[in-house]
Amino acid sequence: MTDPTSMPNFPPPAGEHPLRGRVLDVLQDMQAQPDIDADGDVSFTVQEQQLFARCTEGEVSLLRIFGQWQITDDMPDDLVKQLLACNDVTLSLNIIKTGIANGTLVVSGEHLVQDGDNLEMMVASTTQMVLQAVQLWHQTVLGEGPHVANTDPADLPGPDDAPGAGNDGEV
């Protein structure tokens, strides 16, 4: 009889968690070494970075690709500057959200997923956007330039700058 601890960790059947099963397949095709962690998230590695995919199943499913990076001592120890950099990254990129939690940079991208969606493209592009957002955050927190939060709203692109826009930009 084989030692049960030596058995491979097989994912649950795809019908049990259809989105998570599809994400596992995509990540295996990307050779990202996916695995299911204790929280039920799919952990995977891209460009030597540990990332996660959280799949919330439902009538319309939600896919969240995210990573967490400990803020090192070589970064400015100024929480306001770090949060302003998060704000800049979040406001400048579609899909991506950034935040700081207990000395950790959290970057995520989220999508509503339906059966016919191109999951391969969604996972690959969101993974790259998350990694690029981390680089952009580092550049922004180390930079001396103005932050969006400190910019005159008249200098920001607004709804009138979009083709065919008719909105006056008021909330």
C-alpha cells in the first residue's frame, strides 16, 4: 500500500468549482505551477512572483488575481507617500486596485466571468497588469512628482476629453 502523504494533490473535479478548474487549466498551460492553497485560492508563480487567483462561483462568477508584497526597508517609511502611490496606480490603470495593509502592498485585478469569456487572455493579461502595477507603485513611491490627489482637478483629463462626451463632469 502506498503512503497517502506521497499521493499528488489532485484538484477537485471541475464540475465542483467550474471557474477554479478552468483557471487551473489556464495556469497549467502557462506553466505557472498552480496549486490550491488552504483558503481554496489557486496559488501560482509568474516571473518568480507568488500570485493567487480567487474564484467566487455564482450565476456570474468573479475572478480576482492578486499578490502581496512586503514593503522593504529600502522604501520610504512614509505611509502617506505609500498610500498616495497606491492612489496614483489605482487611478491610472483599468481593472487594477492597490492598497497597503500592515506593511504589505496588495495589488489585485478583478473580472466578472461568464461562460463564453476568453479566460486565457483574461488570466494572462491581468497577471501582467498586477506585476506591472507593482513596478509602477515602486517608481511612484520613490518619485518626487505630484500625486493625482494633489493635482488641480482642472488639470486632470475629464469626461469632456473623451470622444463624444457630453457629461459636464459633476457628481
